[in-house]
Amino acid sequence: MCDTLQLVKEQLSDIENECTKDQQYSEEFEVAQPNLINMPVEIILKICSFLDAHFLKYTLSKVCQRFESILADDHLWKYWVHSKIHGCYPTLPNLKIWDEVQIDWEEVCVEMDVEMTKWRNVKETMRHIVVKDVHFASVDTVLLVNNGEVCISGGRDRGIALWDVLDISPHDKSDNVTTFTDAKPKQIRHDAHAGWVWDLAPDNIESASIIYSASWDNTVKAWDLATGLECIQTFRCGMSALSVVTIGDEILAGLYSKKILSFDLRAGPASKYSYKPHRGPVLALQTYNDLVASVSEDKTLAIWDRTAGKLLMNDIKIPTDKAYPVCISWSPSALYIGDSKGCLHLFNPEDQTFVKTHEIWPEPPIIKPSSKITGCSQSKGSMIVCSDRGEIKFMYNCMPPQEYTSIKSSTFDVTQLRYLNGVLVIGTCDSALEFWVPNERYVNL
């Protein structure tokens, strides 16, 4: 009996020793398991490649010093930017500006991801608001200022309206599209002009206090926002004003008579000077630093240097064939001109030489009208282009522009597009304005 008991004890001891060894082995194995702290950099970067750039910059890089060090590598962000596109970035890499200014690849990558995520999931991220019947004719021009919180609209009813964007709020969270036929602008001037209101410009887009409107009634008018659109000056142009821009304290108006007039609110209603760079009506103006670009019905581009007070270039041919130029977008990396046949023409922003034409909307069958590019807004990494047919395309700002999504307007015949601080607005021929406003702007939704 004692021998049997001793044998059982020995067997239990052996089992206990085996269990202890297994437990020790298991603990050693668990300690050896890889984690984010000691994981090889190559695996961490592979994981990061599946994560949103905004999350990487503002969350993951703050977790520990190791992550911060890994994500501080500019070459990494450059690689991620180029992995997103099937082309060249920046659009024109041989510009002189890139010898003086370093590209912030992290900023570009984050912007690309934020814009792409927002517009691909527009029903979840944005509120689409349609405002009808405030203007009783085509809304030909819209403008966003002051962080995208203020909008001004003008149209063929000869009036202009001032909108507080956040006051036009959707009814509830379930509304993907909210249509208003009884919305009230903050202020409206039904008799702002005696002709169609064709273009708008602010004195300062970030902190606007004065808005300028160009009209077919041969005038450009200055409106004070603080006093509820009180007209504080009328500049007489002698011919229909088709476009208006500001640069410093100067106001420039492009006329149907092929001239461009310069005004200064401080100097009274008379023009300071004029120049005539085209052989046809001046359809659009754009400024960059101290330069003014103009395009005309004569299918040419001209550049004016306001500091030198002289025409630097004119008669720069726009290869539009039977089309005519409609809009301009000018940034340090690219100068784009959109035309009436759906093409976007790229020019060198430094010497204004023609580079390439991109067919954004292919020419349709002869029985269908062409898509006119009525608006182009570009930033460092992204670009928005709209057609009068009601389609808005979102692209990476590279060579060639790479579309990643598109949306359709609720109304038709888009006349103009503006984009500022995440807020998008268009005017349409259907007497309507359409807004896309980020959800986070609405505190109570």
C-alpha cells in the first residue's frame, strides 16, 4: 500500500513539473509576442499605409516618441502622396518656385485624404442644401467669404443677397438634401443694379467688409456688409462689366468693350487707368501676387503687372478650337483655364506658356450640348471642377488631374462655383443656390 501511494505521489509530481514547464514556456512565448513598440518599422509602415493620413498625423504620431519619429520622415509622406496618384506631383515639378519653397508633403497628403474621404462619403459627411426662388431668375454669380460662413449671390433678377450660411440649416440628421423655397437671406437688394449681376469680388476673402458687383448696367458697385449691403460707391464703366477682381486696394473690371478698368475706393468713382489687352469681351479675371490674368472671347490670355503698370504678355493663344474660355484658376503650381467645350488648359504659372489640354468632359454626340466648365477651384493637393450640365468632379491636383469621385447638383445649368474652408456653393440657372456644408459646422445636429 505504501509503495502504491509513493508511486502515485511521484506521478503527480511529474505532472506538476510538466505543467510548470508549460506555463513558463507559455509566459516566455507571450513576452516574445511582437507589439507596436518593438515591431519592425517595415511592418508599422505597412499598417500605416492602410490608415487615414489625418489619423496618422494628429493621433498615431502623438502616441509615443517612436511613432512621432517614424512619421516625421518627409520622404515617407512624399511616397504616400505618389502612391495615391497615377501621374506627376507637383503638376509642374520644374518650376522655379520649388527651388525656393519646400513642398510640405505631410500637409499635401493629409489634404488629399481629407478631401477624398469627405467627397466620396458626401451623404455622411456633408449637408446638401438647396435654396430656390429667392432670386426669381438665373443665379449667375456666388461668392464665399469669412471662413465660408458668409455667402453673397447675384443674378439676372438684378438683385444681390447676403446669406449667413449656418442659418440655412437642414431640418434634421436624416436629411441628405434639404430644399428650401421660403429661405430668408440676411439681407437682399432687389434693385442692386439696373442689369444682370454677372460677377462678385471681396475686398478681402478672409475678413470681407466690402463686396464689389459687376453688372450689365455698365457699373461696378461697392457694398458695405456691416450696414446690410448699403451701396457706398458706384464706378461707371461706360460698357457692361463682365468680371471683377480685387488686388490690394485696387478693383479691376473686365468689360464687354475689350478694356480692363482700374478703380480705387479711396480715390472716388473715376477710373485710375485702363488697358486694352484683347480684341474681344473680357470674360474672366484672376489675380496672383501683383499680376492680373484675363481671358477673352478672342481666345487669348493676357498678363498685366500692376506694380510696373504695363502689359507683360498678351495674345497668348488658348487652344480652344471652336470653344471660348470661361474661367481661370491660378496658383503657384498651375494656371488652369476652363472652356465652353469641357476642356481644362494648363499653363505654366511662371512664364504663362501653354503646357497641355485635359479633356475633363469629352465632346458628346452632335445632338447633345457640350459641357461648359463654369468653375475651377484648386488647392495644393486637390481640385474641384464643375460643368454647366450639373456635374461636379473632385480630383487630385496632379498631372494629369486624377478624378476620384463626382456628385450631381439637384438643379441644372451650374453658372459658378466657389469653395472655401470646406463649404461649397454653386449658382444655377434654376433660380437656385446649392450648398454643401460639413456636418461639424452644425452644433445642434
